[in-house]
Amino acid sequence: MAVPALLCALPFYLDAFWLRLGLFCTAAAIGAVGLSLLTGTAGQLSLGHAFFLAVGAYGYVWLAGEPGPGLPPPVALVLAVALAGLAGLLFSPVAGRVRGIYLGVATLALVFLGHHLLLAAGTVTGGFNGRSVPPMAFGGFAFTAQEPELLVLGVPFGAEERLWYLGLALFAGSWYTARNLLRGRPGRALVALRDSETAASVLGVAVARHRSAAFVVSSMYAGLAGVLLALAFRRVVPDYFGLALSVDYLAMIVIGGLGSVAGATAGACFVTALPLLMARYADHLPFLAAPGTTEGGLGPTEAARYLYGAAVVLVLLRAPDGLHGAAARLRRATTRLRSRRTPADTGPSAPRPPSSAARTKEPTS
């Protein structure tokens, strides 16, 4: 309970930059958990995660905004996630029959197709300039800095503070759902499918159906992450949802550890926070140019990509199970080290019996 309590207390002590950084990490963690279920647990390579994030983000913007139906934001959020799941369902026949690099290439086509549609459907998406995001609101309570004015324990709660708790709630639900899925029969079936398709078929696992289901679930996670990203950015543009974003999500789950919910979360925080922190402290870091300039060296975003690219190579060479596996090995090593320590003497100990080598044979008469 210490970690949830600490996360809930952070808005009282952190400024807007750190809360915004936490929101981006939370949204990335939700999307990374979904991709980990598909790639790490089911063994299905996907390069189209950015497409489903775009479906969720633009689906929410259109459903809750004008032009659009103008639905209540909570309803628009649910329908945007369902819309991303529907997009995954339409693609699931391909995911159920194709695997490996062939599925990766097929999903890669979704990214380019989606980017073209976002630019072409200007009346819905706003075209190249994108669209502003309607704020989330429950009843009369809006997740903005203006209405209604909110003061908690002397701390003014603006948009970042309010969205922080919304992000925590969405992430907690995503975490709980993924953990239950992995520990139940569907999770065991997906692991068996990943390890050996033939053995899974012999055990009665419906291969195509489970692959399709994993793709749909992953798409819905991506849609939810897209909605939270849109709320955090307050404006969505097509260029953000490109191939680089899909590669970023693959880096997240590789660095964190394939098939691990906690590892996907750690990898998402690392990949998301690194460029933002380097941009903030570019003036204090060598060989880095200030954001928006080319003088002095690499830009923060490019430098961050080099760093987590090197992290991917290092993980693949030294820790194939990622940060989660490295942390588990460290815990086991610490436990073994503690168990080897000799306990302090608390009193006289009972005499030990002599060993067989020290026993002497009694003389016979």
C-alpha cells in the first residue's frame, strides 16, 4: 500500500512539469502493457501499435467534440476504446493466421494507412494541424484549471493534478485486468501458444481464436492509452502517431521485459521520460543542443533515441528478460546472501555427533 499512497500524494509536492511527465508515462505504460500481452505473452509481433493509439485519441476527440456527436466525455472515452477494439477485431483475421515478421509487416501497413487517413479526413481529424481535445468532465466537475476552482489542503488543483488521479485510476484498472488475464486460463493458453503452437493445439488451445483475442485486447489497451495521451497533450496531430511511436513501444517492452506487466511499466517510464528530462536539462548536459536549435550537438530527442537504442542492445546481450528479470535476479541474490549469514549465538548449543571418519573401532577381545 506504500506505493499507491505515495503516488496519490505526489500532486501535493510536484509542479506541473513533473505531473505532466507522469501523465505521459502513465499513458505509455497502459499502451505498453497491452503490447506486452500481444508480443511478450502471445508471441505476436506488432508494429502497428501507433495506429490503434491514433484510433483511440481521434475517436475520443471526434465523439466528444464539435464537429462530432458531442457526447459526454466519459461516454466518448468508453466508445473510443471500443472503437479501437473494433479496429483490432477487423484486423484479427489476419492476426489469427499470420505470425512473426509477416504479421509485423502487415501491421506496419496499418501505420502508413492510418497516417494517410488522418491527413485526408480533414473534416473529422483536422488534417495536418490536428484538433484540440475536449476536456474530460464528470457531471459538473471538469478536469481543467478553470472550472470549478478546487483547493485541496491549501494546494490548488489544476488540470495536471486532476488528470493525475484520472490517469492513476485508468492505469490501476489496466494493471489489474492484465494481471488477472495472465494468471487465468487465457494467459496460460497464450503462453502455451507462444512456446509451441503445435503443443498448444494438442492441448486443445484454439490457435486462431486466441491470437485474434490477444490482438483485440491489445488494441483496446492502445485505444485507452491514446485517449489519455490526447487529454494530456490537449491537442492531437497526425505526425505524432507515426512509425517512430510504434518502435518506441517495442523498445519499452524489450527493455522492461517481454510478458511482464511490471516490466512493461518500467520500460514505458524509461523510454517516455528520457527525452523529456534531457530536453529540460539540455543546458546542463554536454554535447546536447537546446530544444529547437542545432547548435552544440545532438538534440535531446535524438540523443534519447540513441541512449535507449543502446539500452535495447545491452538488454538483449546481458539481460534478455529485461529490467523485470534483472530485478528478480537481484532479489534472489539478496535473499541467498541473507540466508548464508551465520546467526548470532544466543546460548550453548547441543553437542554435535562425531562424523563417521572420526569414529574408532572398539577392540575385540
